[in-house]
Amino acid sequence: MNLLHPYYIIAIVYMLFFSIQEVFGNKVEKKWFWFLAIYLILIVGLRDNVGPDYGSYRGIYIYSDTKEYINIFRKALHIEGSENVEIEWLYALINKILLNIFNAPFYIVTLVVATFAMIFKVEYTEDNTFYPFTFTLFMFIPNFFIGESGQIRQNLGTFVIYFAIRYIKERKLLPYLFWVFIATGIHNVCYLFLPMYWLVKLPLNRTTMLVLILGSVFLSPFEVYRVFGDFLGSLTADSMLVEGFNGYIDETAQRLNGGFGIPEAMMAILTFFLFAFDKKMEEKYPYYEYHKVFAVFGICMYFIFRNNPVFSSRMAGAFIGFAYVIIPNAMYVVSSNGKKLIYSFIISLVIFNFIVFASFRNIVAGRFTIDLYKNHILP
């Protein structure tokens, strides 16, 4: 087992301290969450050759400057230009401006992307849970290392679209469409969220959820997603990043052929929370019905795409990342003893993920260890 750099340990301890406060004490002021965000921006935004996709994104930075502004804006409007822009228009534009106008070193790109990602992350977390520190701690490993420190483009895009869910709740279509446009300009996978403005109104009782989830499990071996041809591939394909992304994946042939692993266990846990606390959450938690739709879609997508590690992680993962908010939110609707039990379970999962992340040598692959992590300004 390898040990995370102390910078990450400090963040975990900080989150744990305020997590206990918000669950068993009084509501923690938002400023303390912003302090955490600023600290995380520094350790992820100014990292030096840390993260398995670091070199790939540095290549994208140089690539973006080879494209003309007019062709980038044409891509934004879905108009064919004189040259093909192979990455999303807004991410290409950010890169081109930083290099073409400011001649900024690459770590400024990671800093800018991390800053925007954290701003949207703070806002969507505050919007959707009374336990922001607990939820962030719960998701920290491995999501922070796969997202903020790895797939920074999809990570930023999904945080933008998560932020935009507030406009679904307020039933404001035009602002939602605007943020979908922005999010898809960063990563194509965000197109999947477009119909959610209408789909969140679907009534999902336990019977319907059970039929949908079991149906998806049954369809899993048949790879029905192949009927969509190249469309799904266009949402996730990125040849420059696949190698780096695979640095986080420990897929065995046994699991892909029907075995049971950690991802399936997490789907089972999320499904349990959906069914066990459905009635209480409907009665007591604001907009739980919307969260439930995202969760069911995520679980179904995971099993339908299960035989494709990229689809099941990037496409289904975009929904699952938001759906996990249901687990800490369950503490809001149960008794004091129930809250203690759920919290103990969450902390146990945090410890488990910490051990697994280290045991699979993902910490070394991403250069997150005490001897490999480097930062441009921090010692």
C-alpha cells in the first residue's frame, strides 16, 4: 500500500472535522466550504505532472492553438469550417486564449479549469444536500483523483451541468438550455443531460424502479447500446486521453464477463438507499423525486453499458456522480440512531475506498504519493 501526499490527508481530515459538525451539530457556514475549495484548487490546479492524463491534456493545449478562432466558433454553432476541431469548442477556446494571447504555461490551464470546476462544485453541492462536507468526503476517493486531477474536461463539464440542475428545479428552460450549451462546449457527454429537464417529471414508484433496474441488468450481456452506432462513441471518444484514463481502471476479464466487483457493489448500495428510504425522502427531502430519476437513469445506464468500461464509467458515471447525493441525504429523514448508522456506513466506505485506491496502485499511477507529487508553488 502507498500513502497519499500529506496535502490530500489534510483535506480529508478537514472534511471529516466539518462533516461531524454538520451531521451531529449545527449547520456549518458556507465560508468553511469555500476555504476547502480554495485549498483544493491550489493542490490540483498547480500540480506538476500529476495525474495519468496530465501529458495528454498538455498535448491538447498545444493542439488547440493550431485551430483558427473562426473554426472554433463555427463548431460552437455546429457549422462545418475549413478545418476540423476535434475537441469541444469552449475547451479549445479556453486553451487557445491562454496560449495564444497570454502565452501561459500549462499549469495555468489546470489552475483555471480547477477554479471553475470548484466554483460550480461548491454551488451544486450546497444546492442539493444539507451535508456538503460529508458528501464531498464520501466522493473524494476516487472521484477527486479521476475528475479534478484526471479527466479535467469531463469533470468541469459535468459540474457545470450539475450546477444547472437548479434551473430544472425552478422550471426555467432557457437558463437550463444556456448552461447545457456551455457544458457541452466543454465535454460532449453533457448532451445526455438535455432531456432531463422533462424526464425528471417521470413518476417513479418502487415497482417502476425495480422493473427498470432489473431490466437493465438483464440487458447487460447483450450490449444493446451498439444499435446507436457511432453516436455514443462521439460522446466519449478521445484517443489522446484513453491511455491516461486507463491508468485508473482495474478491469478484469472475469468482471467484464459477468463477475461482481466494486462498481457493482456501489450500484447495489445506491439501489438499496433508493428503495429503503424512498417514502421518507419523498415526504421530507426537497426535490428528492428529481434526484431519484437521475439515480435510476445512472444505475440503468451503468448496467446497459457495463461491458464497455469507457461508456460505463464516463457516460453512466456522469449521472451516478450526482445520484450518490441520495446516500448522505438519507440522514436527513431518519431518526438519530438511524443517522449515526448511516454516517458510520459512509465513513466505512471512505476508509474502504482509501485502502482500495492505494492497494490498486492508482496512487502511484497518478503520482499522488508523498514522494511523487509535485506542485508549482507549494513545497
